Amino acid sequence: MTCVLLKAVVESDERADLRQFSRILQLGEKRYLLRNDILDAFADYCRDQERPVPPPSESRLSKLVFYTQEIIVDNESLCWIVRPRIAQQEVCRLLVEDLTIVPMTIPELLDLRDRLVNHYHPNEGDVFEIDVQPFYDYSPIIRDAKNIGKGVEFLNRYLSSKLFQDPRQWQQNLFNFLRIHRYNGYQLLINERIRSPQHLSEQVKQALVVLSDRPPTEAYSEFRFELQNLGFEPGWGNTVARVRDTLEILDQLLDSPDHQVLEAFVSRIPMLFRIALISPHGWFGQEGVLGRPDTGGQVVYILDQVKSLEKQMREDLELAGLGVLEAQPKIIVLTRLIPNAEGTLCNQRLEKIYGTNDAWILRVPFREFNPKVTQNWISRFEIWPYLETFAIDAERELRAEFGHVPDLIIGNYSDGNLVAFLLARRLKVTQCNIAHALEKSKYLFSNLYWQDLEDKYHFSLQFTADLIAMNAANFIISSTYQEIVGTPDSIGQYESYQSFTMPDLYHVVNGIELFSPKFNVVPPGVNEQVYFPYYHYTERLEGDRQRLEELLFTLEDPQQIYGYLEAPEKRPLFSMARLDRIKNLTGLAEAFGRSKALQERCNLILVAGKLRTADSSDREEIAEIEKLYQIIHQYNLHGKIRWLGIRLPKADSGEIYRIIADRQGIFVQPALFEAFGLTILEAMISGLPTFGTRFGGPLEIIQDGVNGFYINPTHLEEMAETIVRFLEACDRDPQEWQRISKAGIERVYSTYTWKIHCTRLLSLAKIYGFWNFSSQENREDMMRYMEALFHLLYKPRAQALLAEHLQR
Ligand code: UDP
Ligand code: LCN
């Protein structure tokens, strides 16, 4: 690996500076410096030199520091891990003495990391290396990092150009593909009267002649049998115009194919009738579950996605002319059944999803290995032993409910994606993954210190499951670009799986190909029936408004509310999240506590989890509850803060954002890391100026200063100042609040709707399904490798955890 940036400094007149800075690091206390530590150390260095930190454009050293992700101090040398460009890493050892640069390989780096934590034992044999690169070597790879996340466009172009080179084979392939589609045993698209690709081409031309003098709006049922005689079954369109259009596209594809035409054609093929979404952990339900540990945005995301998907699928099937077969989509969200459901419906096998025709939550119990465990909610960090048997039982139930196998399986989060892998493999169905949040980047050093954390978090299982599922998936949808490959100065969530060590367990030399076309950015939307701008007064219910105003600002109910407001008329500074450590509501409370300026202007209103530790069984939640009380007392926030320890029904949460907006309040999302952040969308569409963490998805949703603001939750004073600055601007110009509010609303409507999401998702599923059919053999070796990891690595560890659970 060449270290271009490091070399440039060594060869420049900043050489002495580099040496001095390296020497300081070498003598410092920290052996392992992360980016923030490095930036801070460099700022200190410059201060000691009595000069400002030079911008990266003016100093080679500054540029190097800016792009350095980590530095490991190793006796006489420093190991620099530099990320000069998105998704690219260079590792070099720099001898401090004479500034010699020695490039390092990934295995060397992983060994060094092991050594750092005293888990390097070369005399005991080689560590197990995981490397998926060979399997990607002969699959198409995107070249430009800009295009990462636009997988399907690339794949289409690439594979089409390969396929189209041999017109005969291409036509045969398409012909075979058209023959496989059925709905409830009924043949679709073409029947056995069409005998060959050549014959197909002739019949298409003939069908076009037959249709040429019929009125464009005539319904398909009127000419269905005429087309059937020519060899065409339902699936081409619902009117003359639509059928003609589709046949013309096919005609073009057969004669002079191109990738855009192929995409347009495949997107029209009715091949998705039944979709299974997998989300085993947490409390999955429609009421009384949000805000519990493990039940947050993922549940909201899936339920809204299902509603929109069903609508879109119905429209697509209707447009394809499948009304004649009364074809209807069916969607099942598969989750676990929790016998002790604590007042929720999580112990009910089937639950219809509101606002849908045929979409259901199907709950399948974990097997009763130890009823004391399996009867109850199990934290997402603990459920690994139950997933394989869950997949086996769920397969039977899914088949029974669908009366068929699903056409697409979408996994959610690490556990759901693993089950999706197991099911998709058994059922031979396209697998799509959605991460929501990969814990690896959420918890600092989660892999390096996995052994210390194993007891609580079981990351060894989770990261292995992640590796298996992400490599096995036919395609992955991510909510943001940075979820895949980060930003110029921070690494992406998937990127963090590229190489890492799990000391004493394995080394991942190459865990995922980030340039693979399997990645597609498809952000979620927001439920526009529940969350809408505060000034849509006619859609708001006065009764709700009054009730929730009281709840927010004045109601005295110690069971669910802590705190009162001395001056309820002050501008509300609002936040809502689960009480996870990462959500950092305690950080916001502390920032508020430390800032007199904020306290003068605002009240802090938090909707968060519970008020009593005795009511929680989640260790992070308990710790956060204690911390929040401590902050309130330490900064004497009495009279200035209200903490609502309640679970809001969804409709109420929509109105709550609007009530805050009525009072020209603001929304703050202070998470230490947020994978995406649905509350950001909800707040923005409601018209609340929103301050979102700069770590994670909000960085892509919000455009700083245009339709919201970034905050750095690790610098509490700075965070408070950013908010105060906006409030001062609002004092100077009353239009300022309106300006940001309006721009936030526009941002969501233009970019984050479920309609955009579902259209894209369905089209992706069809196109990957097509390519899966056309180039199946290329993936089998990868799948075998993933199976081996599952059986040889994952399963023994899962069984060991099960043994622990049996002791409880
Ligand atoms: N939510 C809620 N009540 C709560 C806490 C959260 O209704 O007490 C909802 C919130 O409106 C949002 C979701 O839960 O729709 C949280 O999603 P987000 O993506 O912001 O975070 P996550 O919890 O998934 O990490
Ligand atoms: C999980 C998270 O942590 C959030 O950041 C996302 O918004 C949510 O899932 C939905 O994808």
C-alpha cells in the first residue's frame, strides 16, 4: 500500500513538523488514537506552536491529519491508517526516528491491533481469515466511488452489454425468463403456443398488428382470448394502449436491445405478488410498542413501507392486466411471538396491518428451550440462538399463509437479515437486506474488545451474522450513501466490515465489496397521513390538540410525567427518542443544563422511555434514566424541563410535533450516532426547525443552514451555542424560523416519500430477480462459503449462548 499523503509530507518542508508531531503522539498516553483524538492532538500541537491550525488546502501535514482515521502507537513507530478518498484505505508504518515509511498489509495491521490488546499469539498458529474478495473478482464492480449505491443502473448496463453481445443467447434467455411466470397456477405472459425466441419475435409483431386498429382505451378482457390464441397470457397490460406499449418494448429488446429498454421492460413484468419482510426482534406491533427497548424506527419503517408497498403492487398488477385473474398482492411481516406480551398484541399469531387489504403481521414463537427466557421479550443482543429454528418453523408458516413461497424476502437488521438468508436459500427466492443500523459502527471498538463486551452484547454472533447476510443478499438497500461508504472524513457502516479483527476469533481481510452493484440507496419516507405541516389546520383535531397541549406543558401526573414548567410560554426545545445511550438525550439535557442562554429562552421537553428504573429490564435504559435524573438535579433544571415517560400512539406523536411548531419550537436530535433518523423527517415535515447530529444519516437528510442545522453532540457547549445562534437570529428576524421551517417541509416532500421508495424498491426487486435468473451459477460458490461460515462459526457460538440461557 502506498501512502501518498504521508509520503508527500515526509518529502516536503513540513517534514520536521511531522516528526515533532509524531514524537508527541509517541510520548503521549494514548496508544490508539481515533480521528477526533488525532484532530484534537494536532490542534494542541498548533496551539503550542502559537499558530492556528492550517486548512488542509494549505498544509500537507494538515491534509494528512484530516484524512487520517486512526493512529496506533507501536514503540518506535506510528501506524497511520489514512483514508485519502471515500472507500479507500492506506496503511503505513512511520518510523519516528528517521521518518522511514513502510507500507503495511491488512493482515499486518490486524496483527498489530491484536497485539495492542494483548491478543496476538503467533506461536499458537494462524488466525482464521475471512476473505470474500475472490467471490467478487468475477462479478462486475463499480469503478467510481460516486456511483456506489447506484448498483442497479450499473448492473443493467454491464450485464446487458455482455448478454447483448450474443443475440441468440440473449433472446433464448429472455424467452426462458418470460415462460416462468405464474400466478396461482395460472400461466402469465406467454404460453406453450410460442415455441422459441424466434417464434416469440414473430408473434409479438403479429399481436401488434392485431391491436393496431383497436381503440387504445379498450379493456384487456375484451381481447384477452385473441391474444391467447397468439400465445400471450395476462401480464402485458390492462388496455390496448398499455399492452401495445409493453409489446413494443419487447420487440425492441429482441431486435436491438439496450439497457434502459431492458430496465423499463423488466419493471413491467408482474412477478411480485407475495413479499415476506423479516423482523424477528423487539416488540413488533401496531400499538403500545414504540419507545420500548429495541422498538423504534425499524417498526415504523416497516409498517409504513408495507402500506405503501401494497398500494403500489396493487396498482402495478392492475396496470399489468392481472385484474382478469383477480390478482392481489399479499405481504407478511414475520416476527417472533412473545407469549408474555405485557399488554401488547405480540402474543397474537396474526394481526392485520391497518389500512391494508391483505398485509399481516405473522408471529412465530421461538422454540421453548427455556421458557423463562423464550416466554419473554429478548433483547436483540441475545436472540441469536433461536434464529435457525425460527427460520425452519417460519418457513412452514409462511408457506401456509401465502399458500405458496414468497417472491421476495426482505430482511431487516442483523437478525432479520440472517433469517432472510436462511429462508431465501431454502426457498430459492431473491433476498434483499435492509440494515437500519449496523451496531459495529455504533459501539466504539466493538470488534477489538469484543471479548470484554461479549457477555452483554454478543457481537461475535452479530458481526458474523452481518457478514453472512450482507454477502449472501442479492441486493441491499441503504437509507443513505454514507451508510455504505461514509463521508470524506468518516467511514461508512458497511465500510467498517471491510477489514477488522475479532481477536482470537478471526480476522476479516475482506468482508464486503463496497463497489459491488448490490448496493442501492433507497431512503425511506414518512407517513404523510400522520406527520404533516402544522398549518394544515383543517386536518388537525381540536380535541387532540387541547389534550396533548395539556400533556406536554401543564398536566400533573407523576406516574408518567416528571417536571413542571415555571414559564410554559417559553419556546419549546423538543426531542423524542428511546432512552438508549446512543440516542444521547442525556447529552441534550446536559447541554441545556450548562447553557444559561438556552434556559433563558427555552423549556426542554423530552418524550422518552420510562420514568422509573424498576419498570425497565434493559440495562442501557436503566442507566440513562438514572443519568437523566442526576443531570436534572446537578444543573437544577426544575421548572425548566418536562420529561414524559410515555409511549405515544402514533397519531399523538404527529400532533405533538405540530403543537411544538405552533409555538415556534425546535426539534433536536442529539444522538452520538444515528443510522438514519426517522424523527428528523417527522419533525421537518411538521415544520419544526431541526437540529440533527452530524454523525450519521441526518448529515444527508439535512442541508446545514438551508433546511435545518447540524450539531456535534460530543461538544455540548458548541451544540448549545448552535441552537442559541439560531434563536438569536429568530429574535432579530421573525421570518428566520419560517424560512427554515418551510425549507424543511419542502426537503421531505421532494426527497423522502414512501411512494418514491416503493416504486424504486419494486423495480429493483424485479431487476435483481431477472439477473439472478440469468446469472445464477456465478453466486453458488459464495453461497457455499456463507453456509460454511454459518455452520462452522456462527452456529457453535449460538449454541454456546443457548447453553447459557438454559442455565437461567
Ligand atoms: N417513537 C415514538 N415514541 C417514542 C419514541 C420514538 O413514537 O417514545 C417513534 C418516532 O416517532 C420514530 C421512531 O419511533 O418514528 C424512531 O425512529 P428513529 O429512526 O428516529 O430511531 P430508532 O428508534 O429507530 O433508532
Ligand atoms: C434504526 C435506526 O437506528 C434509525 O436510525 C433508522 O431511522 C431506523 O432504524 C429506520 O431505518
